[in-house]
Amino acid sequence: MYRLTSFAARRRENSKGKRMTLTRKMPDNYERKFADFIAMCAKAKADHADVVLVAYPGAIGDNYEEMMESLSRLAEAELTLSIGKPLPAK
């Protein structure tokens, strides 16, 4: 079982009962690029909200690393995510 301990690391026990740290690197420029999303999560947590709604999937990231960072921040804030329809393909 995993327990999120921070945005950058999570811990679990291996088969011998020793604690292991699994880390990942925050995507470059994430905090600047997703400043509005980060602020929305902080406000939702402060307002004791349960759900965050984003208009389309790309609002939480353009690639795997950005999406994982956004989902990690939602989990840390104990928020649930609801996503609207994707933008039409060009």
C-alpha cells in the first residue's frame, strides 16, 4: 500500500518491512504553467470543497508528467476531479 507523503515522494514498505522512498521529478516550469490550477486546488482545499471541475482534460497537463503532477496535487489536497468533454480534434 502506498501513502503519499509529499508532492515529490511517496513511501511504502518492501517485503522485509523496510521503508522505501519512490521519487519523481516535477516537470520543468510546471508551477509557472499551471499556477491557476495550483491556486484553484489551494482555494478548494481552504473552502473545504470535495470536487474540482476542469473544463477539459488538457487543463491538468499536456503530457504524462504534468498530468501525474496535477493528480498528485489533487490527491494531496484530498480533492476529487471531474473533467468536462475534451476539446475537438483539429
